[in-house]
Amino acid sequence: MVNLMLAVVSSMLVSVTMRASEGRAKNNLSMLAANYLMCAALSAAFAGAPGAAQGWGTAIGLGLVSGAMYLGSFMLLQWNISVNGVALPATFMKLGVLAPTLMSVVFFGERMSAAQVTGFALAVAAILMIRMERGQGRAKNAAGLIVLLLGGGLTDALSKIYEVYGEPALKDHYLLITFAAALVLCAALAALRGQGLTRSDLLCGLLIGVPNYFSARFLLLSLADVPAVIAYPTYSVATIVLVALAGRFAFGERLSRRQLCAMGVILAALALLNL
């Protein structure tokens, strides 16, 4: 569970760093490219020199797909926010945890106890509670939200697919290929849109890249020790709790009564998931 908890903390730090960078970075794609640059650099440092291990085809193939889906999910999130506002896309992005969890049950034969099924249901309910406040309106494009849910979930699911089919000795090389692919695609898109790179874009992106890399690395490592049906929902809802606490104490954000209630539900869900 140590790797999973480190993945949660790293994921929380991504949100905190992005929150702290608001108003400083001017070009979102350029900042994102700098983030992937840092992720790729850290991946290269941990990967070291390529070995003679088999499984390069799987690492390269899944890495390229994963890199494209990383960027695609970000673009989907941006588009959905422009159409449906912030709350609904954020909710559906978190509900993407459904995809890798169900995939692990259907395709990889993982089993959930009655307590874990209850915890999973509570986790989904809590995500809906904490993200959907009254008066936020209905979705203007429901299809876009469903695509976002599937896209975000399948992007996360690639870690499980690699854990099953990939070569363990090439895990860091797989991450290197993933972030290098995302970097190239993001930089090309930024160039096509005419976005420059300011010092603030670079600095904010590099700072975000550090926890972003470690969240991906620790989540991948955790899947070797913790069943995916536990790892993915725990990773999602525990991150929500830590981000909410960081928002309250670091940025003075207040939680509504509904959100505080959801936090209690999340804690119950975490306890049931880990029975």
C-alpha cells in the first residue's frame, strides 16, 4: 500500500501545484508541454540505459498509445469545461475510475468482496456528491461527458494493461515513452495554435511535472502489489480528500455542508475498499 499512498500524495500535489500556478502561466499548452518535459526527464533518470530485456514492443506500443491518450484526455477536459462548465466535467473525469475497475473484474479475473463492492458504490456516490452542487445546471453535451469518462478511465487503465502484459524491467522505459510521446504531441499542438513559451509557463510546467511523474510511477508500481479493484477507486477518492484538505488549509477554500458529508462517505468507502 506504500506505493499507492505515495501515488495519492503525488496526485494531490499535482492539483495543489496547478492551483498555485493559476494566473502565472499564460499559455496552457506550453505549460503542459513543460510538464511533460519534466516527466520525460525524470523517467529517463529512473530508466537508465536500455537493457536487453524482452518486451520492448509492448512498452513502445502501449507507451505511444498512453502518451496520445494523456494529451487527448486533457483536450477533452478543456473542451467539456468550455461547453458544460467546470463541475460536471470534473465529476465525469473522476468517474473514469469505473473503466479500469470494471475492466480488471471482467478481463483480468479480479474479484471484489461484498464490502469492497459497497465501498466502490459509496466512492462513486461520494464523487457525485462532492462535485455536483445545486444550481449548477444540466449538461449541454452529455455525449461529450461520456466520452470524457471513457477516455480518462481508459487512460488510467493502460497502467493495469502494462502491469499484466508488459515487462517489469521496462516499467520506467514505458513511462519514458509515454511522456516523450505526450511531449512531442503537446509541443506540436502548441506550435500549431501559435502559443509561445514564457518563463512562467516553463517554471510552472516543470514544477507540475515532478508530482505528475511520481503519481504515474507510484500508481504503476502499486498495481503489482494491490488489486486494481482496490487501487483505482482508492487512488481516486483519497486524492479528492487530500485535495479538499489542501484547498481548505493552503488556499482558504471552504467546503459546503454537502461536500463535508461527502468526505465522510469517502472515508467509509476507503475503509470498506481496504477490508
